[in-house]
Amino acid sequence: MGCTDWAVLLLHSKDDRICPKEELLEFHARMLAGSDAGRPLRRVEFAGCPHVGLLRKDPTKYEEALRQFVGEAVEWQERRERKIWAKMSREAAKSSSLFHASRVRAGSAGVGDAGSGGMGVSSPGPRARL
């Protein structure tokens, strides 16, 4: 997985001495350049607080940023999973169709059917019901 496979939230303070704003903006720009369309990549800036003082400085802004980001990230992940499952379903249906078509062309009766050299177990046939 590359860096484009993840939703990213960058919370920072313009007054941070450990992670200067300029470095964070450069990092954010690099992430945007390599980002998948629609991937949640959010940057929220705080003012007047040290490196890890964001929550204490403005708990309402902090919690709202998290709430919005998590909602956006969950929606994005669900869209990704639906696309993946749809692709897998199409591929499985195609494989199944090809498998059954090849068996029909070859005249295969099925593993274990009478006369197939199997273990003598035959399939119940189309009329059998449980």
C-alpha cells in the first residue's frame, strides 16, 4: 500500500516549534500531488498552541475536525469497498461463465457422476428437492 491508500488528517498549529508550519505545508502539498481523487486529505490549522496542545486550546474545533474527517473517511472507504466488491463479482461471474462454457463444450458430466470414473456418487438432478 502506498501513501495514497489512506485517508489523512493533519492537525497542526502555526505556532508549533517541533513541526514548523512550512514543513507541514510542504508535506501536505506532496501528499496532494500523489493523492487519489476523492481521498480524504484534510489539513486543519490551529493558532496559539504548542505541538500537542491542540485539544486543550480549542476542544470544539478539534472534535469537529475529527468528526468531519471520520465521517468523510468512512464514506470514502465504503465507496472503495463497493467498487472492489463490484469488480470481484464481475470477475467471478466471468470466470464462472467461462468454466461452465468450457465444461459444456467438453461434454463433462461432473465429478462423481455415473460413468465419469468417479466414486459412484451421482448428482441428484434438477428435480431433486430438499
